[in-house]
Amino acid sequence: MCSRNLYAPLFIAVVSILTAYFIFVPFIDPLNNFSENHELTYFDFQIATLGFCANFPLVNKLQSLNNETSNTPEEDYAKQSIYSLLYGIYRLVGQVESENGIPYEFTFNTWGIDGDYFPKDDPQRMGREAYRRLTHFPEVKAHLESLETPSILEVGCGTGAGANLTSHLWPNSHYIALDMQKQAIDTCNRLHAHEALDGVRGRLQCVRANGMNLPFPPNSFDVVIISETHIAEYGHLTKEDLIILDQIRYVLKPGGFFSWGNALVTKTWGLIENHMSEHQSWELLHINDVTQEAITAREEDFDRVEKYVEDIDEMLYFLRYFPTCKKVVNHLILDFYRHPNTRLFTNMVTKQDAYKQLSMQLKS
């Protein structure tokens, strides 16, 4: 009886320690340990901040990697984890004010491009302009105008802000916004999903699915768009990328259009252009290099992004006690947005990276 009484508390202690360990471990390296299924709470973010900042070897490594001339290699983080963090931050920070005092919720998760179509004081006009142009290539625009109810699919829609904009630009459309991240689609449904309103907006549905396995029958859409997803992020078209492109071809109607915009390594665009030009199913219509407009967008967006990072710092309570960690977290966020004084911004300036928008037609 005595030995049994002795071992019971020890067993409980061991189980408690192991349970706490496995619960806490994902928060030690939030760059890799969250999946597309995670829906992070305010408490989760505080624990993640504390766990990450207490991981001194990782923080010191990231501090040495991230500056104006270098950044964390893409193989060192999981994109599903990064997006779970970003979409959770957008939701929890909620509505903020721009540097000009205009309230908005950060939902355009895009670098965007400069333009004069939207008001200068619109906090997210750069992202809006990038999306607007994807359906305003001459042939794409003419095709959409010719249809009574054009069907549009976006693969990798994020929070659905671009989908919402496009459904208003084309008020007779039926738009399906698709993403694999749970928090992204939750935000899309919360803020943007809507039924059609005659002459004002088209119908917008938010669908959670993977671009490698689109849940639609063949010949379903008149136009498919992609804006700033992770396709071809590794400098070439991977097996996964090719599957997604094949899925797009499968669900697009013959004679339909595919518009694609992103900032990628410049040589990668050459590989993409060759692949689409040589593919028997596609006719490559337009290749617009908007790199300089993307650079201008990042420069003009400087004050807004800086203020938003301050709002994030305010939410992540424990950052105030870890100045080095705060610097690392801020730079990781700023690098993701190709902010001036980061490597990804410098890459556009030096033309190592190019922001291009392409339009293609699926041959009949």
C-alpha cells in the first residue's frame, strides 16, 4: 500500500509534465508547428509569444538571418504555420486606424501595386489595384462583359478581400473564393461572403479546400485568378505547382481565362512563361511587368505598415519584455510584406525578383 501511494503522485506528475510539454512544444517554434486547421485564440498568441521569445537559440539565429540583405530561407518555415499566425493576428488585432486616421481591418494580405483607380487615402488601395487588374486584361474584361452571369474562381483567396472587391467590380458575377486555411475562410465568411445584390455586387461564396484537389466538376468557371500565392516560390514549378495548374485547367471552361499575378524570382517567371507558352492547352496573351509599381506601393505603404506592426506589438503582450525577440518578430512581419529595408524589397529594386501579371486563355 505504501509503495502504491508513493508511485501514484509520481505518475500524475510525469503525466502532467508530458501533457504540458506536448501542449507547449508547438508554441516554441510557431514558424513551423501550426497547421492550416489551427484557429489561434488570444491566449494562444500570448503563449506562442512567450514560448518563441524564450527559445533563445532560435531567436538569436533568426536575428542573424533577417536584415536588409538576408532573410529566413523558405525551407526553414511552414507556410501553413505562417498563414495561421498571420490570419489569426489580423482577426485579433481587428479594426485599426491607418496613419491617416481612417479605420480599416487588415484583410488585403497582398503587396499590391500602385495605381490611381482607388482613392489615395484608401488604406488598402495597393491590394485593390493588384486584384482589379487581374480581371481587366482586355480579353478577360471583354469576356466577362459578354456573359450574363460569369463564374469566377480564385485559388488561394486568403481572407477574401480581393474576392469581395472583384464581386463588386463585376456585379453580375458568381465568385467562389477558395483557400485551405481555416482562419482565412472563417474571416472570408465573417466579413465578405454575400448573396448577389442586383447592380451592386455578385454572389460571393467562401470555400475551404486545397488547390491540389479542387472540389468542382470540369468546365465550371469562365475565369480563374491567382494573386500572390506560394506557387513557384522555390524558384521553379514543383510537382505540387503543376498539379494545381492542371486542376485549374480541369475546372476552367474551354475558351476561359486564367489571370495570375505575383512577385517571384525573376528567372522563375521565365520558366513559367516558357511552360505556359509551350503547353498545348494554353495561349499566353499578356505578360505585364509591374515591378516598379510594386516598389512604389511598398514605399507609399511604409507608414501604414509601420503603424500596423505597432498595433501587433501592443497585442503581443510579452514582446515588451524581450526586446531582441520583438525586433525579430517585427522584421519577420516586415520581410513578409516586402517592406523597405528588407531583403525581399531589395530583391525587387535590384530586379532579382519581378512582380508580373499574366493572362492566359484555355484553348477550345
